[in-house]
Amino acid sequence: MHLKIPPIVILLIAGILMYVLAYFLPVGFFDFTGRFYLMYILFGLSSIIAVTSILKFLKNKTTINPVKLEGVSSLVITGIYSFTRNPMYLAMLLLLLVWALYLGNAFNAVLAALFVSYMNKFQIIPEEKALLELFGKEYKNYKISVRRWF
């Protein structure tokens, strides 16, 4: 798999675009009671998902680098991975939603949706093909039983 842009860079680009959008398109501004509480909850959830998913990879002695899948040594399907096949990307999406809430611009939801679309097409689908080649039927069964995002 030959990815040109690592997922963390895509996250940063999306975050910058959200800031620019909120700055130049203030007509989408919103506020509601509990907005900051929701931000804290989503940030906490994102942190828990990110940490548990990374620790699971480290425990199984496999790579967390999505650009170099030749370092994959085992298929991780337990713990958080029994609920979502892509918890690290889910954590990134939650971070973008926290950022969108902080910026308070409703149009940023479109950029979060574009992040999901980009990740599906250019990151997740190529990863799934590579994992299918590496793990065959075991991965195919895992794909059937566990959702891609949540």
C-alpha cells in the first residue's frame, strides 16, 4: 500500500480547514447550553478510544503505522476492536467533532463528513485489501462481524 499522506496529517489538515471555515464563514455560528460539556465528553471518549486501541496494538506487538502495513504481525480483533474495526480513526473523527464544537460553526460538520469519506476511500479500503491478503478468511470473517466505524 502506497499512501502519500499519513492519517495524522489528514487530521491536521481537516482541523486547519475547519478553523479557516469558521473564521471566514461566521454565518454558521451556533451555541447551545452544554456545548462545552459535550466537548469534554467527546474529548474523553476520543482519548479513551485512542489509548486503548494503541495499547492493544502494542500488546499484540504489531505496527500502529498505517503507512507501512508490511510491519503488521497479527490481526487485532479483541477489546475495542470487537466494536469497531478502526478505533484510531474513530478517535480522530471525535477530535474533529470536538474542534467543530469549540469553533461553533455548523458548516464544520461538512468537513468532518469529508474526513470520513476521505479516510474510507484512501486509507481504510486500501488497508482492508492489504489485511485481506495477509490474513485471508480470518479477516473476512472479522469484517462481516464488526462495523467499520461504529
